[in-house]
Amino acid sequence: MTSLRLLGIHLRLGILNELQYRTNLFVQVIQSAVGLLTALLGLGVVFSKTDSLGGWSAPELLAIVGVYTLVAGITQLVVQPSLARFMEDVRLGTLDFTLTKPVDAQVLISVRQVEVWKLVDVVVGVGVLGIAVEQLGATVGPAEAVAFLIALLAGVTIIYSFLLILATCVFWFIRLDNILNIFQSMYEAGKWPIGIYPPWLRTMLTFLVPIGFAITVPAEGLVGRLTSPTLLGAIALAVALPLIARVFWRIGVRHYSGASA
Amino acid sequence: MTDLITLYRAQFKTTIASQFQYRGALAIWIIGLILQPVIYLSVWSTVARSQGGNVDGFTASDFAAYYLTALVVSQATFTWIMWEMEYWIRQGNLSPLLVRPVHPIHQHIANNLTFKLLTMAVVIPVVVVLTIVFRPNFTISAWSGLAFLPALLLAMALRFSVEWTLASLAFWVTRVNAINQLYFVVFIFLSGFVAPLDLLPEPVRAIAELLPFYRMLGFPVELLLGRLSPTQALVGFAAQLGWLALALLFLNATWARGVRQYSAVGA
């Protein structure tokens, strides 16, 4: 509960802060529009030559684009900027101020920085999903909606834990500024169902960098092609990975010596 | 001239030293470089297989040859001037470059070439591995192999001049990120990166052939793979030269005006 309240406070702070720079909204709207345009034009070119890509129809792939944009929006809204700031804090030694606060440090470093305008991507993602659902029509029932929501929640949890584990490595390596951007450049691959990739890449995108769980699996849930073993696997990972990340975080914090403070 | 050679040699050394400091940035760039073509290669191979082996004459192994060559060409032609120039201008870092007795473009060209040479050490093994994985259908004739080299060099020069010109828009607009993004969307669609030009719907394909982007990527790729007739190759070289001349004209004009506009923000 504390973490939700903290998130609320930082969200409000972020909004108040950003309202000073309203042109940034405009820039973000253009960026989101360009991103969406790229995805849709790509789909257009592919589907002018075929009716289905690896078994996915055009509206089903539209659902993937929706999940892709939504999950990118959610992680870039809070998780990524907060973790980037945390890594900077470790490097500069200013993490001291966070560690001495009377709340759980992991919670604090995970919600502290909010990029408010990324909400545009969240809205765009939901909008695209809405259109996809409308095109899919009757095939999306309550069972699909529930499967989608569970898989989405699991996916976001997995991505958060994964990014936290990556960021925690900073306690040992100090200079790791780009590690989160590496994830960003791999995220691109999630725009398409991971089933189309060659096996080695598919394995990488499922287990090494869990993009498959974050994007393809929720989309499968929505279009009704999610099997229960996959869903159970996603749930199991969404339970296990945060615990692993937590243990790793604890070991990391113990390793922290306040670099230059 | 000898001064320039000394300058380039000094620049090579400093770039090599500084690149080893920023290994993280190097890793990101290499992942992006490999992943992008592999994504589109996977998409189009899947389409080819589902259409009974080929799409408009392209089989899965034709796509593999196309995208592996595209990987090499985009590695050779890639520039990062749009980000660097924005940084130079916003942070005022351009000021020390301007007081030097040589045009800052030389420093950037030297940087760019050194970076390419360095990353070649990664790109070549990657291409070899991907060749084993994707089994491309490389059928390269002697003349297309020979013609490829000048086409690649012209593509490098053309892309560099166009992107340098666009980058100098940062003299007038302080936030060029949105413009850069827009440029890259246009680039990947009309250069033949998202799909070989022949697969684009008709009016788009014809327009793409007229614009310079195809000459920076798709043209050298198709030339090497022997997909072009000698006439098409000659037309392509003429187009590359024409666009390059035009781009250099614009480059000079915007630079001259931009430097006068420059007020060293933040310096």
C-alpha cells in the first residue's frame, strides 16, 4: 500500500513538474504518432503480400502493436526513468539519501522518477488495442479479456523484475549507463510475434530478455490463442522473478559503499 | 593537403582511444545493427514460406542474401551526426571546433571512418555466423561485384551529406529529435530496408526509386546481388552522383547560414 501511495505522490509531482514544459507534450505526441505510423505502415506492406504472418491475421497483429505500445508506455513512464536515476545515484554516491529514508529503498528507487508524457503511449496503446478488439469482433469474450489482463500484469511484473536485476548490477560495475538502453534496442523485436524468429533468437527473446512474455503472451491471450501451460508459465515466472530480483537487490545494497560520498 | 592527412591520422588515434571507453554505446549500436535486419528478414522469410516458397520472386534465401548485404551496407553508410550536431549546438561544444582552422566536417568524417573500421571487427564475424544460420542465396557476378564498391562509396558519401545537412537544422530548431525520428521512418521505408523496393505497392515504389534514400541502401544491395540490369546500374550511378552534388550544395548553404545563426547556447 505504501508503495502505491508513494507512486501516486511521485506521479503528481512529475505532472506538476512537467506542466512547466508543455512543449514536451507536443514532442511526445509527434514521437508516439511517428512510432505508431511506422508500425502500421510495416503491417500494411507485409499484409499487402499475405493474409497471415506465422498464423497471425492482420487484426491479431494490430493487437500485438497495441500491447507493444502499451507496455513500452508503462515501463517508460516510471520504471525505466526511476532505475536510470538510481544507477546515476549509485555512481555519484547520492544513494545514501535514499537508503536513510524510512521506507523500503527498493520501492522508492522504483517509483521516484516519472516521465509523465509517456502516458501518451499508454493511451495510444489502449486505443490501438480497442480498434484491434473491434476488428476481431466476437472472438474476444470475457475469458480472453481475463487471460489478457492476467498475462499483461504478469508481463509487466516480469519486465520490471528483469530491469531491476539489470540495474542492480550497478552496485558491482558502477558505470553501466547503457545497460537499460540495450534492453530498449532489443524491445523493437517485440513488434512482431516472436514465433516468426529463428529458434535461437526466439529462445533469447523468451528467457534471456523476456520480451516474449511481456508482449506476445498477453496478445495471445487477447486473441484467444494462449494455451494454459504458457499462461501458467508466465504466472510462475511473474512470481519467481520478483523474488529473485529482491534477493539480488538485497545482496547488492549490502555491497554499496557510498562510492564518492 | 598534408595538413589534412595529419589531421585525419591524429583523429583516428583519438577516436580509437575514446571508443574503447564507451564500450556500452558500442554494444547497443551493434545489437541494433544486427537485430533490425534480422527482424525484417524473419518477417519476410515467414511470408515467403507461407506463400508457397516465394513472394514476388523472392525466396527465403533471397531475402537472407538481401538483408545480410543490407546489414553490411547500413553499417558502412550509417552516421550519428544528427545526434552529435544537436549536442554540439545545444551544449555550445561547437565553439572550440569553429575556431580551429579546419572545417569541423573533417573531424566528423575521420571519426566516422575510424568507428566503421573498428566495428568491422565485430560485423564480419557476425555476418559469417548469420550466413551459416540463414543460408543466403548469394549469386554475385564479376561485374556486379566490381560495381558494388563505387556504389557503396557513393552511398556513404550521399547519406553522410544528406544527414549532415538535416543535422544542421539544429541551428534553428533546438529540439530536433522529432525531425530525426520522422527522417528515419521515411528512410527505412523508402530505402528498401523494411522491404525490398519491388515489394512496395506501386505508386510508393516508383516514388521511392526517384528519391535519394533508395540510392543509399537498396541500390548497392540489389546491384551486388545482380538484381539490376546494366542500364539500371548506370541510371543508379547517375542518380547517386546527381543527388550527391545536390546534397553537397545544400550542405554548404545550410552550414554557412547556420554558423552565422549559431549563438553558442549554454556556453
